[in-house]
Amino acid sequence: MKKKDFLWSMLAFVMVILPSVGLVSCGGGDDPEPDPAPTPTSTLSVAPSELSLASNAGAQGSFTIASTSNWDISCSESWVSLSQTTGSGAGAIIVTAASENPNSTERTATITVKSSKENKYVSVKQAAADILTLSGLDATFDESTGSILTAQELVITCNGPWAIEFDGNHDWLEVSALSGTGKSTVKVWPNSANNSTTNRTVTLTVKSGSKSASKIVTQRAGLDANLQVSPKTIVVLSNGYAFNYSYGSNVKYYYTARYLPKELERKTDDEIISEMSADTNNRDTPNDNWVHSWKNQTPLTEYIICTVGYDQNGNHGALAKTSIKTKSGTNQAAAYISNVGYNDTYWTWVTTVNAYVTKYYMWFITRDDLHSSTEAAIAWFFKDAMDKKPNDFDPKVQGDSWRRNRNGGTIFHVATWAVNVDGDFSGVIENFAGSINSSRQKSIQVNYLEDTDASRRYKTHK
């Protein structure tokens, strides 16, 4: 019995103790205090840490700042300008060279970025000053074609890459090199003859870094300007044209020829001159005082008149090319001559105007040498006379009947020139010529003309 009581006593003890043990392992008592938050650490960085600037004033670079605090910036050299010197957090700083580097060597500066905890540095380098000088290439080239054997030398002195540029037409100029580095010698020569009456020039400019320097290159004119010959006063018709000449003071004789544009496409000036001078029919002298005229030409067609003058030694001037385009001759104002009659004392006739006429001028021509010439030559002489004696050409406003003393003459020759409704001379001249036993009528074109010389001779071309 005692043994049984002991077992029950032990069981009761265990039942009391176990709950206490369970409470200790599960409850664990009060939670411990958490660790305090760490104090933030200040950080600072810059990128990049090196900058390279060109040698010129105003050259720029930049770097960035990343920081968790305020910062200040300073620089060791006064030639560096900063876009910002204080700030906080992130920033972008522009660095500018406030002046050109005057030295022939690179110069440096140090930028310091300072926060409360640390400093960062940016190294700045500015390139050495650009150096560029030119020497040589001072003489004027003669008019002939040159070669590398007769070239002039251009000496380029610099401390970096260089390149040549041109201002003006330089097709006639040859240069042995257009770019290079450092001190170099370049050969320059004309690749063609200057067959003109004026010097030709071009500006050659060498650039290196921020520097540039120039030379003016000149080739002398190869032809005497006083040997120039060209058409002076030009009359253009629908079926022909006429002109006189202006001459240089040294011209002793000259050649004239007419071409279609396509006939000249593959010919050089020298070839044209050689071809013209081979035909003696093309040769005249200033003393001949010619008016040259062409007839039977195609309306609305371009022709090129070529002229070249020679001196007494056989040296020629520049070839002159003058473009002439014939007119159409349609829808033009005109005053027509008709009903020509005569008696022992007078010529009589009637003029009739068309719908395009506002007024017209009439002239009784007395030059017999015009009768056998071209319509273009007659038109040229008509305008030449109008320029010299404008009071002889009274404007008429309508068609009417006319008469003129015959003075024993047997040739009747009257021309009219009408003005269009727009107020301009129409370009149509009605030229009526006849004799006592026959008559004929011509319709011709003329454009605006300049003043001309006095007496003329007339040379006809077909």
C-alpha cells in the first residue's frame, strides 16, 4: 500500500512541474531592444576624372557629380571657368577655357570637388596653342600651262593636321596635296593656259585647328584686251540678223563666223579660231566699217556669232561668242504700204495698220545700196537712222495716204515701224521698195538697238 501511494505522489509532482516547464520554453520572457539604425555615410564621386580641351578660348568639356551631401568646387588655375561652384546631390558641370592657350606646350589645371567627408579631383588639360604660318607662293604665274617641274612651293608650318580650301574657281590650279600633318611643302602650278584678257585669281586657305592663313594665287592674262572684237549693235529678225562691231585699239584685222550651238559642243576656242581663220571670206578690217547680216535663217533658232581680232604681228585676242535667237514674227504690229503710184512730180502711197498697232513711224529711204542687201541690213540701217535723227520719224496714229517728191528718182523705198498695244516697238518693219515698172514688199523683224556709227558698208551672208 505504501508503494502504491508513492507512485501516485510522483505522478502528482510531474503534473505540477510540466506546465511550468512549458511556460518557460514558449514564452521566452520580454523581447530584447532592437539595434539602433546606422548613421548614413556621405558619398561623393565625379566622372570623368580627366578632361581635354582644345587650345582655343571657349573650348569646353564637362563632368558629373554624384553626392549624398552638399559640395563645393574650386580650381587651381584662373584660365578655367566653371558653370557652377556649389550644389548638392547630383550635378553636371561645364568646364570652359576662358582664354586661348598662349603656350606651345599643353597646360593643366586641377578641379577640386569637396564634400563634408571627402574630396574628388578632375584633371583638366588644354592643348598647346595652334601654330600656323605660310611662306612661299608669292609670284604671279605667267599665262602658260605649268607643271610640277615649274611649280611654286608653299611651305606650311604648323603643329597639327592641316587642310587646304579654295575660295573661287580653282579648276585651273593644281596642288600636290590638299591635307597633311605638321610642317609640309606643297607644290602649286596652273594646269592650263589663261587664254583670256583678264588675270585669273583664287584664294588658297590653309586651316589647322583654330588657325587659318591664306594666299592669293594669280595667273596672268594670256590675251591682249585691246584685241577684243565683238558685235556692237544687233538687229534680230525672224529670218535673219545684222550687226556692226566694236574693236579693241590694237585690232588690225578680224574674223567672223556663225555656228549652231551643237557645232561648238566639242570644239575648243583654239580649234574654232583655227577654223575661222582658215577661211579668208571671214576676214575683214576695222577700216571696212562693215555691217554684217545673215538672211534665210530659221525662225526661233539660236545661232552663235564668233569673232576674234588680230594685231599686226598675228597675235590674236580672246574668242568672243555672242548668242542670237531669231524671232517668230507672229502677232506683231505692222503698217503696210500699198497702192503705190507716181506722176512726174510725186510718189503716192497708202498705209494700212493692223489690229496690234497703236502708232507707227515711216521713213522714205534714199540709200540705193540697201536695195540689194538683206532685210536685216535694211532694218539695221532704219534703226541706226532713227537713233541719229529722231526728229525725222514722226509717229503716225492711223493709216493714211501719202506723197513725196520724186525729184526725178525712179526708185521708191519706204519703211514703217509700228508700236504694239503694250507700248513697245513690235519688232516688225514693213519695207516696201519698187521702181516705176515693178514693186515688191517685205516684212521684217527688229529688236531694240543701241546707237551706231555713221557711214557703213554691208556684207551679206547666207
